Amino acid sequence: MPRLGSGAPESESLASPQQAVSPKKSSYYRPDIDGLRAIAVLAVILCHAQIAGFAGGYVGVDVFFVISGFVVTNSIRRDQVAGTFSLGDFYARRVRRLAPALYCMVGVTLAFCLLYQFPAESFDTLKNGLFIAILSSNIFLARKTGYFDPTADQLPFLHTWSLSVEEQFYLMFPLLLIGLRRLKPAALFGVMCALFILSLVYSQYAVSHFLPRSYFQIQTRAFEFLAGVLLACLPTRRQEVKSRLYHDGLLFLGLATVVACTVEFTSNTPMPGMYALLPCLGAMLVIAFGSRAAILGPVLTNPVMVYWGKLSYTLYLWHWPVFFALRKFHLTSNAWVVGGIVLCFTIAVPTHHLVEQRVRHARWSNLKSLLLLLLAPAALLGSLTLASKWTNNFEALYPAPLRQNFELTGRSIFDGERSQKCWNKVEITSPEDCTVGDPQVATHAIFWGDSHAYHLISFMDSMGKDYGLSIHDVTHTMCPPMSDGPARAGNPFHQTQRENCLKHNRLVMDHVLSHPDITVVIMSAVWPNYINQATGDHVQPTLHGFMPGDHYLEDTVAKLHAAGKRVVLVDDIPGAPPELENCGANRLYGISLPSGDCTYPATYAKEMHQPTEALFARITKAFPDVKVIHTYYVPCNGERCTTVLDGVDLYKHNDTGHLGFGGSVSYYRAYQARYPNELAEIFCSAGQNCPRRPEGSQPN
């Protein structure tokens, strides 16, 4: 999944902290810092373009935060010493500097999303735009998504979290400097050191204890700005003149640190915390010695790097929406990625010259700047958000076929009222609220699994009614039906999920074993998530952080079998190729796809299913009375599989693995047509009175 960084350069860069606060020195430009910005924004772009070898390019955010802390502190302290600092002037300059290009990007992206996003998504995008306007996009996004959520790249304004963090720093930090303006330089430096340490300690605590939303918070990022502040506040003292090779050596160390983080960090690196300190230290070395190095200094100050650095803000603004649009149209080949990078520059150049620079140097009053660039956009975006809410996301603007698609596929069983009571609960759910099928019959079953179990709840309901089962569902996200394990590695948030899952599964196991009336245990999951086939001394986790865990399922089945429970395994549904996401809806939108008929080779599905088939074969060989409901190949024939059944998209919008509302209803009918006798063989052999439906009738 993408990591994010801020590309906003400040209006000026100063040569040294000491010169910055001297009233005899005027501000002057440091091209080496623009060279550092160029490196940082390039790292971010390559990371988000998913170029191999740059998985840690998100550290560009840390570099930009250090630069901002250094430059803003120098600017404020210089004006304070000269007696010319004005809080109103400072805020107005920041608004004129950042807002015009930002709202240019927001406007274009919103227009695209209103055309090509589904209504519920476009409403969320509008709300995100409103939070951008009130400097709180990071708060909105933290509530909306986890940083490692695989669906995070479907949010067109995801990259604006870092801009809001930066704006929050600009809002608060000048007030702090005003309050501390009478301190001597050494005392001020000491205060900043203390704040730096406090923020770093809290950041590491938040990461280590898996606190939610910690990636997006100003509290966990403050030490990165303060790293630059420390450089700017470093007390003046006479120093021995060092050779230029000394400066080049430290500059090289700084650049090497930033590059090493870009190459070595991954999505599993716990950020921010102590790991974020590494790129910050690298950036500090570059800022401290970039203007003094004789050999490497010119690399940073060559015209190409400098101009690239000047474009870094607009490049950052546009790169994420460009990649978002390419993914929306499934244009992900290497050629399209390169074309996307070129397009970023093509848009960034005129935005920089015609929008950013023109308004930045306009002679507007502070009041005009704040009214036009802060209050007016917030009012406009707030009005659009309310209008969208009152008109059901502008539903009337869409043609009838699309509205029908939204109704059947834009929502899923997870969105219903029932899910509030029955889905993703650690504790055992209420049998009164969370039982499907026929609750009056004597045969009680537990339906145990993850989200790929819960999205089959309509299937279970129809099956229970047809074959005399009262089915109580106990399902939890990212939680396979295994009494223990599997272990999870990597992303710290996985550990919190695993702890919840272990507690849930142990409660389920105790519940099943302590209730003799529960005679059937139906188990379903997206099995490939938990079947890690890696071997050797250096086993890596799967995409979702799972280590090898096949034996946990076998052990669980053995325990249930020993307790006299009848185990039924559901072998999941196929996950469609990513390029067929939203295939049916996209055809209605007129978006061309590689497969116009929304089908894909059955060999793709078979290859994905082989590990599950092998695992089930081992289990059914060891325990012959364990049965399998073969749901996997329902949408497939001999050569092709489809993402559309009975004219309805199987999968919910922006998903290729979870059934939409319409798909969940049609899947049971399609299964019965393909395997008309399987359920009777499974449940009649268990002693149930089945089938309950009249002979020859269709299942519900």
C-alpha cells in the first residue's frame, strides 16, 4: 500500500541559524535546500508510482518536515530580532503561498471524482475536501482509513494529510516562539530540545503500543519539525574552521542516510517513532553542510535540481491524483506509470508559474488573503457537502442503470443495520440478534470466520432455511477460524488485530465446546490469507502480515472432531483480477477494460485456489467426516470465470473479493444450480430433515 509525504517548500531558505537572526543580515536564498527538496519529492513520487526499490520513498515527508521547521524558525526569529514580525502577515503569507495551487488541485480532482467515483465515494471525497479547507485532512483520513489499509489508495486526497500536519505546525509554532521570544538563545535551544525529546518519546510510545491514527497526528510528527527548529536555534559559538572535505563527508552521510531509508524502509517499517529519526538526521546534515561542501554541494545546486525543488510543492500536489486516476482506469503498466510521472511535471510547471507564484506575489491585504483563500473555499466546500447529503449524493444526475448498480453493488451486507450487532465483535454475539436460517429447528450451527464468512450470511440464511439449520454467526475481520494463531509480523497494527482475533477465537472455541446443542461448526475464510507457503530460514509474512499457519486450522478441526462436532468447511469465493474491479459499473460509465465481458481465465482462479485445495485435502483425508461446501468455482465454467451473475456485479464497489449486496443474494442460487445435491448430501447425512423446501422448488 502507498506512503505519503508533504512537498511544500517554504518561501525562502537561510544560510545558517546565526545569520538568520542577525538584524544586519537580509534573507537570502539557499539553492542547496531546493536540491534537497528535489530529492525528497522524487523519493515520494517513485514510492507512490510503486517503482521497485523505492518502497521507503515515503520518508520524503520527514525530510520536508525538517526543512519546514528550519526555514520557518529562521524566518520568524529574523523578523522578531528586526522588530518586524507580525502574526497576521505570517499567516497571510502562508495562505497565499499554499492555498492557490492546493485548491486548483482540489477543484480538478473533485470534478474528476464527481464524474467517475460512485456516489458514496464522491460524498466522502467532498467531505475530505472540506477537511482540507479547515486544515484537518489528517484527522478525517485517520478516522477513515488505516495507513496500511489496502483500500487507502482509493482516496484521491490521501496525500493531503501531511499538508494539514504542516499547516497545523504553521498555526501553532509562531505562537510558541512569541511566548518564548524573551529567552536567551541557549535557553530557547534547551526548551526546543526538551520538546523534541518529548515528541519523539510519545511518537515511539504510540508506535510501540499500536495507538490508532498515530501515523497521521501532529503530536507524533512534531519532533520532525523540531529537528529543523533545533538547527535554526543552535546557539552561536566560535568554531574551528573545517576543511571542505569535512563538510562534504557530513553532507554525503546525510544524503546517504536519506537514500538508504528510501531503499531499505518498507510498508512494514513502524513509523514514525525512532525509525523516522533516521531520515530526519539525514536531512539535518544536508541542511547544516549543504552550502559549505565543495564537491557534493554543486550536485544539489545545479539548475535542474534547483528548478525541480522549486516545483516540489506542485509536484507533490498533483502526483497522487494522477496516480489515482491511472489506477481508476486500470492503467498500471510500466509505460503508463512513466507517462504518469511525465504528466505530473506537465501539470506542475504551469501550476507553479501561473497559479502558485502569481498569487504568492500578489499585493493582497491580509484580510483579503484570508477571506479569499481560507474562508471562501471552506464555505464553498461545506455548501457542496451539504448539497450532496441533501440530494443523496446527487443521485438524480446519474442515469437509471447506474442508480440500479449503485443499489445492488454500492452497498454490501457489511453496511446493513445487522452488521452493527453481529459483525466484527470480539465477544460472542447475541444468538437472538445474530442467528440466520431457521431459528426454530433443533439443529444448531456456528458460522465461524472472517469477512469472507460474513459476506456469505445471505447464503447461510437461505441454506439454513432450506436444510433445517439454525446458524449463529460469530465472525471477525482478519481472523481465521483457528483456536490459536497464525502469528503476524510486520506492521505493528497487525499485532493489535491478532490479539483481538486470538481472544475472539478462544471465546468461540470455549462457547462451542461448552454448548452440546451446537452440533455443526461451519468455517469460512479467505483461506489464502492465512496459508503462507513460504519455507526456509527467512520466512516473510504475507501481504496481511500472516506467517505460516496451516497447522492451526488442522489442530482446530481435530479439537472439534474430538468433541463430537460436525465440521463443514466453506472453500471461499474466487478473487477477481484487479483490472476487473467495478467491471459492470465501469461498462455503464463507458470505461473500456481489457476484458469487455467482465470475465477472466479460469486458470487464474485455479492457481489462486491450489493452496486451499491442498489444505482441505489433507484435512478431509485425516477426518473423513469433515465436509466441504464448494462455493469457489460457482462463477466459473471450464475456461472462464465471471464477475457478473444474473446481470449483477458479484463484488461490491472497489473490491474484487467481497460480495456486494446483489452478489450475495444471487450467489446461493448460482451455487444450487451448479451443485444441486451437495448440501443435501452434507446435511442429510448429518441427520437433518432436509430438504425442507417443497420438492422441485427453487431455493430462497
